[in-house]
Amino acid sequence: MPVLSLPVEIERMIFLLCAEHEDQHTYLLVARRVQHWLEPIIYRIVHLTTENVAKKFLHSVESRPKFAETMVKVLFFRATVGIETAGSILKVCKGIEDLTLRIPCHLIGKNPLLGPLDALPQLHALSVDLASIFNNRVIYLPNIDVLHRITHLHISNAWASWQGGSQTIGVEKLEQVTHLSIHFSTMRTEVSILRDVLGRDNLEVMVLWRRAFMIEERVQEWLRSHELIDRRIVILNSADFFTTVQSGGFWKDVESLVEWRRRTNGMEQESHIKAWSSIDHRRLRIS
């Protein structure tokens, strides 16, 4: 019985669909041409969930630095990845544009991640646990060079919008940030931080993550009481954080919502939910 041979373009389309499967990496072993088709898709967005996975990834790219620099654009590090391994990966993947960093640095002395971070010329979007950058008690964001190049910043620490002692952590001093995402509390958030950031003309989006038990109406009331009514503010439920941010397209989705508000002159969140459902609710769920 003759073996069915498909046209190359049809075969390519089939394998590109396979790139959406969880076992996508196994298809790289089918043939050299399949590897050539799938690698740009598989390596563009990389989630490193454990130290073992991170080491395997490093092994696959460290002998191909030009490939790693060209192909890897979005990188997620979970807290279970070792900080030395993460530093080695950042040294190879120099073309990263969007980075999620959740690795606490418990080392005394210089943080081994800071050097590789400073050497990422295309990095503009950063989602970070501040323990990944600061390994001492002095936390002041403007002291970190790489943060002055970030335009899209999410800080995962709940206290990032608080004021401790006589000063804040300086998030409002990062004047190049156009997209800011922070956790919010009606009891602890420092009003001056939000007001200073919103006072900048270059700010396009401010995402405030409310705690799951905090109803949105209470947040809206707090904002109104402090005269912080602004179409650039988007309120999201922190319970949806991981599914929202790691599903991809987070910033583009909130940008679309803010743009919709500008076009329709709308402000009430409930009306946004109804009107925005036609855009893409699978990726970004608004509470």
C-alpha cells in the first residue's frame, strides 16, 4: 500500500496547529523541516516552571546563542527556578522583550541577576517580585538602572503601593513608565503615589488589582473620595491574576479597554464589561 504524501504546505499547516498542544516539543523530533517550522513558535514564549525545566531549556539554547537571542522574546521565571540558572539563561537570551521574574534572591552581596538584566537592550515589559531584584532592606526602585528602561511594569508585591516611613519605594519616580500594574488596598495604598503617576501625560494605563474579597464598588467609591476618577485606571480581581497575565496579551487587552472608554466617553465599569465582551474575554476577565 503506497504511503500518502501530502503537499509541503498542507503538512506545514498541520504541524503549526500542533504547536498549540501541550506536548508540542515532541514534534520537533519528527523531521528537520518540522523543527524549522515549529521552533520560532515554541521558543518565542517560554514558561520555566522548575529548576529542572530551566536547566533543560538552558541546555537547548546555550550552544545556539544567536538563535536564543533572535527567537526568545517572552520569558516567565517561576520562584522554583534557581537564581544562578536564571542568570545564565538571561545572558544567552539577550533579545528578551517581556520578562516575568519571581525568583527571590537570598544571597548576601551583589545580586547575580542585575548584570544580565542590565544587558537586555530590548527589554521593555517587566513583571517582577521585588525580592528578585533587592536582597537587602533598602528598596528604592530608581536605584536600579534597568527599571529606567521599562515602560510596562507590573509589581507583584502587595505593599508596592504603600508608604513605609518617610518615603515610598519610588515607583512614582520612574517617569518613563507608560503602563503600570500594582496591587491595591483601600486601607494601605498611598494616595500620593497614584496621584503622582496619574499626573503624568505619558501614562496610558494603570491597573489596580483588588483583593478577591473587596467588591469593586468599594474601590470605585475610594477612588471617587480621593478625586482619582480617570479613564486610564482599570480595576481587576487579583484572584484572576495568573490566568489573566500568563495567558498572553495582557497589556494589549487593557489598552483596548482604555481606548474603548476614550471613544465612548464611558466610565462605569459595568458598561465596560458588556461592551468589551465582543473583543476577547477569553484572555482577560474583568470582575
